Amino acid sequence: MRLAVLASGTGSLFEAMAKGGLPVAVLIADRHCRAIDEVAPMFGVPAELVERTSYGKKFDRKVYTEEVIAILKKYDVTLVAMAGFMTIFDPVIFEEYKNRILNTHPSLLPLFKGDHAVADALAAVATETGCTIHVATAELDAGPILAQEKVPVMPGDTIEALHERIKVVERVLYPKVILDYAARLGD
Ligand code: GRF
């Protein structure tokens, strides 16, 4: 397996993968963030910044996605793990890397899709939520589910506290699912 990890933020899931010895060939980020600026150097993982410089109507999603695909090819990547990557790709990447892109989402899908999954679970007064590891497809937060784990919502929870409780689970579950999935693919 030659794994690419895609991140936009803290990169604590990427850190867990690197610590766990997953063969991360490259870390790709869409902005300067802890994942690329601190975690990748800490583990000696090659890093590529595909900086997103425009938003809204000016953003050329296809061109951006093709830049990412070019990097995946440059590193001979066989499996992609999205770990808090905040840019939505053009569908072309899901054709090029069909069934080879995984994602983790901080809810029990199909509940609470989208960017505010943790806040939405709190707003819905859910008593439990969790995380879902799934195969990523052009449709957001909707591909085949590989694993889910429940996390309780505690009285007085904040978005940060609940999200951190979910991430504690993701840091263990995601690396394990990636390894199992790669083995199934024969990687
Ligand atoms: C995770 O909760 C993941 O489900 C979501 O973004 C978070 C990434 O956390 N998509 P980190 O940046 O790795 O700490």
C-alpha cells in the first residue's frame, strides 16, 4: 500500500496513522495547518501543499482536483485517506481512484452529513453520535460504510468536547480500517 493522507487542520488523525506505522507516502493539505506544518515534518512524511487560493464562484474545482491527482500519481499512491480535508473534489477523482478513497466523518451516517456534524448532533439533542469510516464517492458523506462506532453525548457537552471524544475513537478505528481495507484490495 502507498497511502496518501489528505488533511486541512490539526492532523491528529494523520498523526495517529503515522505513529501507528502506516506507510504514508505523502501528506497533502489544501492550506497551511498543523498537519502539514508540524506533523508531517515530525514523522519525516513528504508533504505537498495544494493551496486553495480562491473560494466561491472563482474556484475552479476541476483544475484543483487535477492538481491533487497529479500528486497522487507522482507518489504512486494506491489508497487515499481523507482525514479532515475540507475541499470538496470534482467527481473526476472518484472515477480515477474508484474505491480507493476513504473518508472518516464525525457522525453515525446517514445522520448529520456535512461540515457541522458535531454541532448538528448537539442541536438535535442526540444522546449518542459517533464516527463513520466509508468509501468516498462523488456524493458527499454517502459512500459504502466500512465501520461505525458510537460515542455518547454527555450532559453539558460543547462542540469541542464532543468532537474530541469522537476523535479519540477515530484515531484508533481509522488506521485499523485502512489496514483491513488495503489487505482486502490486495495492496
Ligand atoms: C475528524 O473528526 C474527521 O472525522 C473530520 O475532521 C476531523 C479531523 O481531525 N472530517 P484532525 O484534524 O485529524 O484532528
